[in-house]
Amino acid sequence: MWKSALEWLPSSIRTALAHLPANWMNRAEEIRIRIDRPLEVVAAGEYTFVTPDGRLTLSAEQAFKPAREDCAKLLDRVTNHSFYTMEEELRRGYITVRGGHRIGIAGRAVLENGRVRTLQQIGGFNIRIAREVRGSAEQLLPLLWDPVREAFHHTLIVSPPQRGKTTLLRDAARAVASGGWSSPERGGRPRKVGIVDERSEIAACVDGRPTFDVGPRTDVLDACPKAEGMMMLIRSMSPEVLIVDELGREEDAEAVLEAAHAGIAVMATAHGRGPDDVRERPSLAPLFAERVFTRIVTLAPRGPTGTILDIRDASGERIAVPERTSIAWRL
């Protein structure tokens, strides 16, 4: 996925990054680009600048500093040469590009009726590199299976940004739809899966076709708001498992309740350091009040990516977690 992220960069930046050590390329999580300021790469929680010839350095003075024209070329590419057709994406502060990479954007906000309408004078970019890690959900899925109901628990995966939530969710979709996650007697038969991919990060669809492997029985509703998309998939595609990323709005919670009451297993993610953080968000509090999520998975805020810190049931009781339940060893 590193190479597909570099394709979006102008040649001056791409040349510097193409000479990075292989171990950094394989672990890279972010490329941070700021006009006339040091080019930076983040890998496994480590931050370093990059020199013009691709060496790693902690010295801001030695680092390559992208010029304004470099950043203008990058913006032109990620907006597909049509800045004004991307106003909705710019209003949200990021653009998702082919390959599932999310490019965060910083600049001057333009307000309309007190709300952000778009961004101008773009001065910084954060390329978050998407990764497909096949098998990363293998250790987790058996812990989410309810043998009594013969169905998956409604599951919420919680962590700060960049700790592996979307990677786990993506592989869970693949495994559940292919039936490869467990033995048949433990519920390993394939299920119909529906993904509402509001930010085009889970499946990274291009022309309606997922570029990540999300399984042979998975239907994807791409670039659609989560709440509306969940209802559309329930009505039209009859999923057995519904997958959504980054719950956050009141309407998201209402749609999750509708899906749960319709007998559809929901697997979702939310930002936070743990269940208490999410529970205290007014928009999501009703889900906890009704104990919708019977499995709440917390990923460690630091250390190896995707490390499962804790799993609890709806009442807060801890579920046993095998040692080394982490996706980091597969990266």
C-alpha cells in the first residue's frame, strides 16, 4: 500500500520517500507534508523527518521542505483537477483517494452561517496509509460469536485514531463473508455482509468495485452517510452482519438500534480510549443505555498496532482474551 500512496505525490516528494529504508516503508502509517516545513513520516508511533535523498533524520534543518508548488500539485491530483467539485470533502477536512488512503487537509476555513463551508489556502496534508492485513481478525472473531444465539454479538471496537480499528473491521468483513474465521461447529459458515463505507476506507471502492478483499458475499454502499446507508442496506440487501466505521452522530446510533432490533448483527468502531469515553458522548449514550453492544473491544492506545487491551460484555464484565491477540505481528 506504500507504493499506491506514493503515486499521488509530486515527483520531488516521491523521490525522497522512495529511498526510505524498507522497514520504514513497510510500517509507515502517515506521510505529513507542510509547505516550506520538514517532510515527516510516522511509523509504528515513531516520528522522523526525511532528507532530500531519503535518509531519516531528527534534524528539521536537514529535512526536505516541500515547496508551495509541490503542495499545489498534490492538491490538484487528489481533487482530480477540480478543486470546487470537492467542497463537501474539503468541508470535512479530508479526501479519500484510490487505495483507501485518507488525505487530511489543513488550511484556512471559509465559513457560511457560522459553519465551515470549505477550506482554502491549503498549507498541510496528512496522508494516512490504508493497509489490508488478511487474517488480522482471526483471533478476535471467535470471541465475538454467541453459540447460544448462533450469531455474532453486536460489537463496538474502540481506540484512538490509527490503532487498527478499520483494519480489523475490514478483515472481519472478509472472514465473516468467506466463512474462514472458525470451524463449522463454532459458526464458521459464510454470512451475508453489508458495509456502509461512508469514507471509502473499508473497501476502497473504485467504479463500484472494492479494491480491498472484503469477502465474496459482501455488498458495499460506498460514500453514503452511515445512518441512511444502514437503512438502505437493510431494506435492499438483507445482510446478516452490518459493518460501519466511526460512529459519532445521533442518527448513527438510531440506525444501529434499528438494525439490532431487526436481528442484524452490527460491527462498528468509535474513537475513544475505552468504553467510558464513548459512553459519555451524548450522541452514542443511548446505545449503552439499551446495552446494544454485547461485546466492546478496546485496542491499546500505544504499543503494537491492533493489540487488544480489553473485551467486555454489555454489563461491563471482562471477557478472557488470549495472549498476543494483536495484528501487529502480521504487518
